[in-house]
Amino acid sequence: MTAGKNEAGVGASLNWRDEFHDSALETLFRRTMQIQDSEQLRRALWIVAGIFLLLIVADYLLLGAGAEFLALAAIRFGVALCCLALARFIGHHPAHAHWPLPLNLVYLAASTGLLLTILLYPGSIGLHVSSIVMASLAIYLLVPNRLTWILTWSGYLAFGFVLVAALWKPLSPGMLASSILMLGFANLMGWLTYSRLNRLQRRQFALLVDEREANRKLQQEIEERQLLEAQLRHMASTDPLTGIANRRHFFEQAEREFHRAQREGTPLTICMVDIDLFKTLNDHHGHAVGDLVLTTVASCCASVLRETDLIGRYGGEEFVIALPQADLETATFIAERLRHKVTSLRLPMLDESQRLSVTVGISQVEPDEAKLESALQRADDALYAGKSQGRNCVIVADEADPSLAARA
Ligand SMILES: Nc1nc2c(ncn2[C@@H]2O[C@H](COP(=O)(O)OP(=O)(O)OP(=O)(O)O)[C@@H](O)[C@H]2O)c(=O)[nH]1
């Protein structure tokens, strides 16, 4: 169901048959009501069959076991059988509840049977008029969603009655006129009741469709908003060039790790990573190549880390890494692995003499340290020490043991 069609909503207009003007909505309505309609029809057929069978008993009481009774019983039994067969068929195939042929044939049999009884029955004409009136009302009330069929059937019944009454059971003009009036009134009441029920049912359905459409749109809007929020969050926390965390987001996460490490007494190390002679590379090959180098080195750094490690762009060509649960020895090992990986990088626009390299400064958060910045400062100092020692190396801050301050 498209949104445009649903705009019909509460005001979804109905035609003279009390069906939706919008054929798609009408089809949806019928499909939705299929089970209910077939159930209703089945029940109607059972009721009609039951009435016809009961009438056999009434006929017997009135006529005795004569030839007229047998003829009547055969007609009534035949009609009841047709109804039961159709009810069973619809029970197995609910989708066929609106098949015109079997339904119209059964109706034709039932109403013809009813008309024939007028000929065979010696009862008063008042009884026949009442039975035709009851049958007409039953059609309006029991047959779901088929006004054209209902009108045809009621017309057949009324016309048949007048014909039978005129040809075989001549009535006085007064009796004929009042019978026709009774039938007309029954049909009018039936039609009005049918129309009222039908309109109510369809309006409720249109409301439901509207509500569902509104809910669907709302859900779609919520999902779009959530997606947008996620995009905004991602944009606010990510460096647009390299795709790793930006400085702000890195520090948010690193602060959490800092407090956890201090609380739990576990190690936390910081690595400052700086691309060597990046300015020269930028000046020689231009900013676009510089950007590509930054992106490549950033993903190279990220690839040597565990999921729990943090990496962010500190600024320019400098990256910062936080390694929870890692002491200086482990951090040095990781930094060396990173340094080696960067030196082995090959970019098509750079020749062999222009190998990429990084210098890394490492520091460990001290147990009694109140701020993360102190450890960062020490890592930065170690980095600049590495730069002044000739670059492409890993330097550990305040390291007394020179074996850990590895140099390439
Ligand atoms: N392409 C590009 N260049 C950047 C970006 N941010 C900073 N830079 C450049 O990075 C260079 C940093 O150079 P310096 O800090 O002098 O250091 P260096 O040339 O790498 O030398 P050392 O660090 O001493 O090895 C400058 O030329 C900046 O313009 C960026 O986002 N893209």
C-alpha cells in the first residue's frame, strides 16, 4: 500500500456498492477479510441447510407422508445438501469464498426451492410472504461484501414470488400489493443495515491502514534519525582524513583507560608516533601524496594494535597510541613492530631512496600520577629525543636501561 493511496485515510470514499473507490485498498480489504468472510459465509450456509432440514419435519407434520411431502422433502433436502457441500468446500478453500459460480448456483437452488414450495404447500399466502421476507433479510445479513450479488438474489426472490403468486396462486390485488410492499420494505431495511455495517467496517479498516502507515513512517523516521545520529557521532569522533579517532575522542577514551589503570593498578603505556621528514615529502610530492602517506601510516599503526588498544591523530603527522595492560617492554615490542612495518611500506609514487619511517616515543603512566598529560609529555620528550638522535627509532622515556631504548 503506497503512502499516496493511504492518504485517503478516514475519508476513504466508498462507491454505491459500499466498496472503496480505491481498487488497491478494496483488494487489500478483501484479502484481510478473507478468513472472516469465508467463516461468515460458511456459517450462513450451515444455518440455511439447518433451516431447510427442519422444514422437512414441519412439512411432515403439516402434510403427512404423501406425494406432496415427498416432493417437498426432496427439494428441501437437495438444497440443504448443496449448502453443506459448499460450506465444506469453502472450509477447505477460504480463498474461494467469493467465487461467483458455486455461490450463485447454490443460491439459485435455494431460492428456487423456496419458490417451488409455494406451489406444493397448501398453507396460507401470509406464510409464504413471511418466508420470502425472512430469506431476503438473511441474504443481506449473512452474505459478506457482495452487494451486487445480494441485490440480484433478492430481486430474483421477489420477482419469482410475484410471478408464482400471479400465475399459480392468484392473489387479490390488495394482498398482492401488501405482499409487494412487505418485500420492498424488507429489501430496503436489509440494504440499509448492510450498508451501515459495511461502511462502518470499511471506515475502521481505512483507519487501521492509516495508523499502520503512520507507524511505518514514524519507524522509518526513527531509523533515519538513528542513522544520522550515528553518522554525526562518527564524524565528531573521527579524523576525516585517516579514519582513526580524532584528538578529542582519543583523549576521552584514554582518560577512561588512565583512571581504570590507576584504580586497578595495571600498566598503561603511551606511544607518540611521528612520520620522519614529512615536510620534505610534502614539499616534493605535494599535499595529496602527503595525505595518502598519512592515511597509509595511520592504518599501518592500527594494524599492529589489539582491539583494546587506542589510537588517535594527535595533530599534523603525529599519532598517539595508548596501550592498556602493556608495560614498557611490551610497548617497545609493539612500537618496534610498527616501525618495521612502516619502513617496509612501498608507495608507487615514492622511489626506493624515499623510504617512509617513523620515530616513536614511549612512556608508562606512573602509579601515583594524577594526570595523563604527564605521561604524554614524557612520551613526546622521548619522541623528540629520538628525532635528535637521527629518527627511525623507538625511544623509551626516562629509561635507565639503554637496551630498551632501541634504535634502528
Ligand atoms: N599532507 C598533509 N600534510 C600535513 C598535514 N598536517 C600537517 N602536515 C604537514 O606536516 C609537516 C610537518 O613537518 P614538521 O613538523 O616540520 O616535521 P617533519 O618534516 O616531519 O620532520 P621531523 O618530524 O623532524 O622528521 C608540515 O609540512 C605540515 O604542513 C595534513 O593533514 N596533510
